[in-house]
Amino acid sequence: MTKIITNFFSGVFLFILITTNAIALEISDYQITSYGWTHSITIALDSLDDRAKVRCVIEKDGKPVGMKTQWINGVGTITIRFYPVEFTGTYVNCSVID
């Protein structure tokens, strides 16, 4: 009985591993323009053939100050505009979402 359960969970894990489509991304550029209220983030996926929904969050002092979700095809730029103006001390974190 233990062997059947072990084989079942091994099969389920293998199925999840095979069907999971893990797409990695890289932030290749982050610029603050237009007097500090426009932030442009260039995203590059693993392959130019990949397509993914990407969410970028801009943070300052550990708190989110801007966010945008957008489909990226291979390489693309996400532009986030917000007020008040933020010139310094911001950083961006982007991730692929389902």
C-alpha cells in the first residue's frame, strides 16, 4: 500500500513538473523620466518567443508607490506614471504572474 501511495505522489509531482511553464525575466533597464513621475522598466524574457503577464511594483522606503501589470512578448517596456514625483530612493521588482 505504501508503494502505491509513493508511486501516486511521484506521478503527480512529475505531472506538475512537466506541465509547469516557468518563464524567467530580467529587468534590463529602469529609467525615471518626465520630471520624476514617469518610470520606464524594460523587461526581457528568457526567449523572444515567450509571452508572459508581468507585474512590476515600484517601492520607496519598503512601501509600494506604483504598480502596473502588462503582457510582454519577448522584450517590452512597462511605463508607470504616478504622483507625487519620486526621483530617488525607488527600486522596482517585477515578476511573472498567472
